[in-house]
Amino acid sequence: MSATKTILGTLLCMVVAMMVVFIIGGVIEALPTYGLLVSVLITTIALLLPVTELSAGSWVALVALVAGGFVGGLICASYKRAVVMAVLSVVLIVILSIGLGYVVLTGLGLGITDLFTGLGASDILSLILALLPDLLVAVGIIAVGGLLGAMVTMRRARPPAYMPPPPPPVYAPSQPPPSAPVTTPTGYCPNCGAPISPGLVYCTSCGRRLQ
């Protein structure tokens, strides 16, 4: 169940972040000219802009990552799952960007290797190291939004701090035990003079037969 929430939160984070960039970032204007595939590629690349520089485009990316992380955190409903969701979201954005870039370049008759023609191993390593801080910052931004979303969900699910005491139990008044019937003596023993109850055959005092 926790893995399902993490995966669902990751997917929603990506969808919301891409929608924010696509609409607010103005990528939607490129749709008629470049088509859906290139527009989505531009969207994913915009999410990986160097947010540490806080340029005009990176402000949009910052808002998109926070919004996506917040929605994902609402689904994750856990601080730990929110952090995992942030890491997975950035990894999927990178993979999606590479995949879309490969498809677009293939459609143009180029390949991924053509982009690195003339670059040495040190140049490629420097490029990766230059992108790494921005990727880590993107993870942190999504994690902040995810923690906020998870906190909202957890507070809603948390029981109230004060629980009213239960009402006292209602007891039925105890009934007194039935008292023994009171018999009125109808006569006295002719031998000892003790009172005699009705129906007695022998006197309870001296034992004389009465009937």
C-alpha cells in the first residue's frame, strides 16, 4: 500500500509540474508550431532549468516543482514517502527528457551521440557535475512541497487532541429484596400460650399437637 501511494504521488507530481510549466510557462504557445512531442520535451527540460540562478524560466520551474511536490505529498501522506517521491520524480523527469530527446533527434535523422561529438570524457563528466547541483536542488524543492502536502493529509487524518469523556453509565435503581410475608397469629397455644400462625399442626414453642 505504501509503495502504491509513493508511485501514485510521483506520477501526480510529474503531471502537475508539467502542466504548470506547459500553461504558465508559455510552452503551450509552442504546441501549434512544434507539435506535442517537442512541446513536452521543452516542458521536461524547463523543469530541469538551473533553479539556483532563479531566472525567469527557473521561477516557473520553481513554482511547478513545489506545486507538483505538494500534490504528490497529499497522496503519499507520509514524510518518508514524500522524500522518496521527490527523488523518483526528478529521476523520471530526467529519463523522460532523455527519451523524448532521443525520439526527436531520431525523427531529425540524428542520434544522441551526435550531441557529444567532439567532446571528451572529461567534458561529459564536467557537464554531468554541472547538472548535479541543480538536480539535487530540484529534489529538495519537490521534497519541501511534498512534506507540506503530507503534513496536511496527516493532520486531517489525526484524531482531535481532546476527546470528550464518555457519559457516565446509567444504573437502574436497585430493587429491595422481597420481604417475607407477615402473618398475623390467629390464636395461642393452649399449653404454653405462644402465638399460633394459621395452618400450624404443632406449636413452634412447645411442640404440642394443635390439630
